[in-house]
Amino acid sequence: MENNAPWEILSTDAVYAFARTVTNLAKSNPFDYSALDWIINILMTELWDNGFSQTEIRIAFERAIADMPRYAAGEEKRGKGWNA
């Protein structure tokens, strides 16, 4: 796949915007449950409603979680400056 293809840029931009929105919602969450748990649950149902199979969704999440140690370089959470 070509580096910096328009699809890759569009998908990265969409995910960045989603993550920023989720961060802002989590910061303003007035409830006593995890905003991230709620949002990820809704995301998975929306993906299923939009034609992805349970298996595709599960595998994508499992692969992403398995890749976290490489991306996070051993850190549990990114420093404050990134998503403040």
C-alpha cells in the first residue's frame, strides 16, 4: 500500500477527530460509570449495525490491544500534554 495515500490520511483524520471527541466527552462525563466503556460499547454496536461482523470487530480490537505495548513503549498512559 502506498504511504500517505488519501485513504490513509482520511482514516487517520477521522480517528483523530473521534478520539478528541471521546476525550472531551470523558472529561465532561457527569455519571458514575466509565465514559470510555460506554462509548466503546456503542462504537462496537454501530460497527455491527453498519455491516461488520462480530468476528471482524473482535479481531480488530484484539489486534489493536495486542499492538498497544509496541506503541505505548511500556507506558500505561501518555503524559498530560498530549490530550489535555
